[in-house]
Amino acid sequence: MTKKIAVINDLSGFGRCSLTAAISVISAMGIQACPLPTAILTAQTGYPHYYLDDYTDKMDIYRQEWQKMGQHFDGIYTGFVASEAQIDQIFHFIDTFYTSDTFLLVDPVMGDDGIKYDMFTPKLLEKMNALVREADIITPNLTELCLLTDADYDAIIDIADTRILIDVIGELASTLLPPDSDNSNTLDSRQTSKKEKEIIVTGIHCKNEHGQKMMGNLYVSKDTRKLFAFPHVGGSYSGTGDLFASCIAAGKCRGDGIPELIQLSGTFLEQAIKDSAEENVPYPDGTNYEKYLYMLIKNRVLTL
């Protein structure tokens, strides 16, 4: 039976991000995407003008109706939320559908390049931190990691030595890992039953040993820290974080290892960004990822 992921995110008419990106990637990877929209937008929020229809009041209707249907999800994947109230709705959804064989991936969408998004509030950060504590996998970019850990983003990006930079980011990410199991009596029942938490910090600007500009994703778990770096091509395109997190979620669902998925998604995004840069695609429009979805198909056989 095809596995299913509940994808809680917004739907934007333009920007090739959020649910548009997630449904494409998850489907290409052989998993059924079940969208639960947090908002409907004419275009993603990086455009000068957009209209947003807040779906907070409708989110619980989805939960109730899916519960009536007796649905089960192999994964729950959360992205953009329009307000802190939506995180409360997500907790209700988790309480209903999270089981021992479900994973929870949280992409804590709050900002990028050191800038907070319009919907950011201190209360949203507080509730996002609570949601992150529940997650099995989290995929913050560097800005979001700094928000979650109350770290100085500007000071971190000023670190020129890549090894020191990665050590600092790794230490910050490690603070989001749960305490050792011998302290588990301080946690609630859902946290104590969780799988090992895995963190991927995305969008790290760094350099390799030859001084070449790279874009890195740092994998952090209880016993592992590993940087996956790819040549930096192009600028900051809309939807790349959504594409990345969707690759991780779908791959996790089909049984792939996280390090393998970081490499796969990085290669996929490198091609999409390179193509977009060559065509001078405006950054808010997102990447030309559609023609590279074939790269995500497992055991693909190409015929001419």
C-alpha cells in the first residue's frame, strides 16, 4: 500500500514553494501527499503584493474529517504557519494522528538570510520551539536555528573559518536534541517514545579547502555531525527549503537514510538552481525544479 504523508503548509499560486513544491516532490518519490492548507495565497510572501486567505478556522475541520475516515499517516510534515494559533491546531492534529510508526518532520518556517518573515511574533517563536521539541526531524535554515536557540545570526555569518563555523552551528543545533535517556523521566509520554531526533541545518554559506563558495547542509544527531556541501550557484530562490524538506520527508517515508537523502536533495537542488540562474529566473519565482524531479525516483530506469 502506498504510504501517506500529511503535509501541513500553505498553497501559493506563484513562487513554486510550500504545497506546490511538496506535492510534486513527495509524489515523484512514490509517496502520497495529503495536503492540509494553512493558508491560500495568490503568491508567496516574497512578492511585493499578495493576498492571504487564513485557513486557521478550517484546519480542525480537516482533522475531524480525516479522523472520521479512519486515516493513518506514515509521516506528518509541517511548514509555513500564518499565525501562532495554527501551531495549536497542529498540536491537535499530532495528538490525533501521531503513532509509534509515524514520524514528525517540522520545517520551522520563520525567516531567512537573517530576516524574520511578516508573520513572525515572539509568541509564534515560543510555540514553534514547543513544536520543534516534539519533532523527530527538524530542518531549520541558519536564520531559524538562530531564532530557536536565541543566537546572534550576524556574529555567526561573520565567522570566516569553515571548520569553526560548522563547529559553532553544530553546537547550537545540539541544544535542540533531547536530553539523555537517563533523564527521560522529565519528558512527557510522547517524547519518551520518540525515535532519535535528527536535525538538518540548511543554507549554510561556507567555503571548501580551495576557497570555493559552497552551500552547506549540516546533519546533526546524538552521535553524528556531518556537513554536506555543494557549489554555490545562483542566489536565494523561493521554495528551496520546501523542496529540501519534502525530499527528506518522502525519502524517510520510503525507508532511505537521512544522510543519503541530504546528498540526493542537495544534488537535485543544485541542478534546479543552476538551471534557474542560467535562465535568469527572478528569485521570488522559485527554481526550475520540475524538469529534475526524475532524479528523485528510486531505482529509476531511463529509456530513450
